[in-house]
Amino acid sequence: MSTAVASGGFLRPRVANKMHKGVTSEDQIAFFRQLCTLFRAGTPLLEALNISAMQSESIRLQTTIQTIAGKVSAGSALWESLGDYPKIFKVEWVEVVKSGEDCGELGSVLESLVKQIDAASQLKAQIVGAMMYPLIIMVVAAAAVTVMLIVVVPTFASMFDAFGKELPGITQAVLNMSDFLQAKIWHLIGGITLVTIAFKRWIETPGGKRIWHGTHVSLPLIGDVVVQAQMQKFANNLALLLRAGMPLHDAILSLRGIFQSNVIYQGALNGVASRVGSGGALADALDETAVFTPFVVKMVRVGEESGTLIEVLDQIDQFYARRVASVVGKVTGMLETVAILGMGIAVAVILCAIYLPLFSMASGV
């Protein structure tokens, strides 16, 4: 009787995966964590891939892993197969897996990679969560002001026309803005859409990308967040590659692929790789680029001189992870204040524009 209840009807154990089409960060972390656990337990790589595919809740990722398993079965390296899907597996992950396969420490490298992905995911979630509230406030504020100008203000326009007197300057300005939005709202939406598309295409060009990324690192506040995030990314990935047994020069060459999202630092790492390849010190090479903070340069120099570079990089990683979260908190606090203040001023101006003529009419009566 109890077996029948447990296996059917309403009281069924939730043992089946809840499938979905996309690939989330949770799906990626789950895949690497399962693959790491199976491989370190002695499961052959091909079998571990097949089991991980069956356990995935993402239909797309499940199909991708099965294809990767087929390529590995045909003789391809795991990192090569993962690299065929850059939209699912990031360049830095592929480079780390490559280092693990090259040095024969894939199990331990996968374990370190899981920790790195998990920490990066938590930091990203923290940043997104902090930015979400002020962005919502800004969107709501813009929508509220637009609705007032398009819907509310026109209802008073005919009343003001019947008033037959000269309107206050602020009222006339608000009415002009309302008329403009009513007549040109779709033109504005179309124009903004075209400008956005053109801008996205421009920043995909080499010149546009360099200017855009250069703007990122030079703006007040935002530049602080970007630079410190790049410092954390540099320390985190370099420590992971060195811990996997990759030589310093090869690790820096791998970092160039990891920094594809920022051509400023990717170009700087070209110079770092050249200097280190010719026998120079890493700290001196970083200092010459002028895009790494003095703190990173000094800490790396200490690590090189004491032979504890990996441990020092771990400390840099933790330091900048905390700094990024702190700076993001300050930026979001300022954005929230600006959004609320801007919304309050806009609403106050519109209300004043409406009520001033009404007060004038009341006093005339």
C-alpha cells in the first residue's frame, strides 16, 4: 500500500529533473561539480561526461555535453571539445581545463575551477542584486514622468485654453513637453532603438571596442569598479593556472584569452608576456603597463621575492573581491539617491505647472 502511494498519484517523490531550455550559471556550476566528483572518485572521463549529461537540468547543456562526450570518445581532448562552445564554457574555464590535462592533474584542477566559478557567480549575483534596486527605481521614475506628461497633463490643457490668460512659464514649458512627447513618442522610441543598434555594432569594431573599454576604466566610480574587478580577475585566474602546474609565461599567455572582454588589459598582457618571456620579473612587467594598481605590483613583487606568488595572488583575489563589493555598494547607493531625487524633482515640477494656473483661476473667481 505504501509503495503504491509513493510511486504514483499526488504523493510522488521529486526524483526527476525539472528540465529547462537555457543554460544558467547554476547549470554550469552543477556540471563541473558533478564532473569533478565523478572523476576524482575514479570514474573514467567519458563515463563521467555521460553521467553529468544525464544529471543536467538544461536541455541545451545536456545535448552539448553528449556531443562533447562523443568528441572525447573520438580522441579529442576535453579542453578542445569545451572550447567549441564558447557561449557556454568561458575561455578562462577552457584554459584551466587545458592546464589540468597537460599536467595530468585534471581532478584537482576541476576542484579548483568549481570553487572559482562558484565564487565568481556569488560575486556577480551580489553586484547584480545591488544594482537592481536603483535601476528599477530609475525605470519606474522615467515611466511615471512619461505617463504624467502624455496622459495626465493633456487633460488640463483644454481647461487652461478656456482660461484665456497667459500661462506661467513653467506651465507652458510642461505643456510644450507634453505636446512634443504625444507627437514624437514613437519617433523617439525608434530613434533610441536605431542608436542602440548602431552603438552595439560600433563597439564590436576594434577601434570602437578599444575606446569603449578605455572609457570603462577611466570614468569616475565606474572606472574604480572595473579596474578593481580586473585586478581580482587577474589574481584569481593566474593563481589557478599556476596552482595547476602551468609555467608563468604560459599562464600569462592564457590570460590574454581570459581578458577578451577588455582589450585594454588584453593588450597590456601582451607586453607582460613578452617581458616575462625574455626573463624579466612579473612585477616589473605589470608596472610598465600602467594599468595595474600599485598594490598589485607591490604584492606580486613580494610574492616573487619570497617564492610565495600563488599565496600572494590568493590574497590579492580576496582583497579585491571585498573592494569590488564595497565600491558597488557605494555606487548603487548614489544611483538610488539620484534616481529618487530626480523623480521627486520631475513630479514636483509637473504638479507646480498644473496647480499654478488652477490657483490663479480660483483667485480670479
